[in-house]
Amino acid sequence: MLIELVDYELTMKITYKGDYALKALLYLAAHYGSNVITIHELARQIDAPLKFLEQVLLELKRGGFVESRRGNIGGYMLSRAPSQMTVGEVIRFIDGPIEPIACVKHGYSECADVYKCAFRKIWQNVAEATSNVVDKVTFETLAAETNARQEALLYSI
């Protein structure tokens, strides 16, 4: 009996690149509307290697998430309001699809069992639940929560 090999790789993985991208955007969102943030300050604040952060920021710039300013007072800032950016869109841009398995995608046809598979509905539910979380969380919400925690910490000291 010949067994057809199908790519069942789990597709949602948050890489170091994705993690640093999310942290950088969160820090920029927490400082939205103020001056640009230098790459050195950003690297220090999110504990990221400078050279790696440069690559991450270039990709975020290419994706329309950040803008950069050159010169002595140069740095980075968000290219749009934090309320207009979700965690889900950043994850998809940097790390790819969030579906737990490829067959969940609409129109998938590489598996002969795709329409009778007992597990497909489970994976569709997982993908939907994940999307319902990451696509509803904006960087504005995250920045507000982060700022509130920092203020509470300062108040309690």
C-alpha cells in the first residue's frame, strides 16, 4: 500500500524575529505620539541584539508598520495609530499563517481525506479561536495595559 505524504507541519510558530517585532511595536505603541525612538534605546528596552533588531525593523518598515527618520534626531515610530494594528496581522506578516495545520485553509486540496477527516473541524475551531484572540488585540490596548502596570508598580514602591 502506497501512503501519500502530505505536509502536516504546524504553521503557527512565533520565532525570535516575531517576538522582537511584537515587543518593538509594543514599545513604540506605548510611546506613540512622542518623539522617535532610537534603535539603541529600543534594543535596550526590549533586550534585543542590535544587529538582529535592525533586520526586524527593516522588515516591519517594509510591511508598513514602522517609519524611520534619519539623522542626529533619527529613530523609529509607528507608521499608523496603535489602534489600527493587531497582534494577528504582525504575526502573519513576520511568521506566517496562524492555522495549526495546512488543511484548515479554505480551498486546501492536497489531502485526499480533507473533507472526511475527523480532525479537520477541531483544527478549524483552533484556528478560529486563535484568530478571535490575536485579531482583536490591538497595540493600543496592549500599550494601555503595559502603561497601567508600570504606573501601578511605581505607585506601590
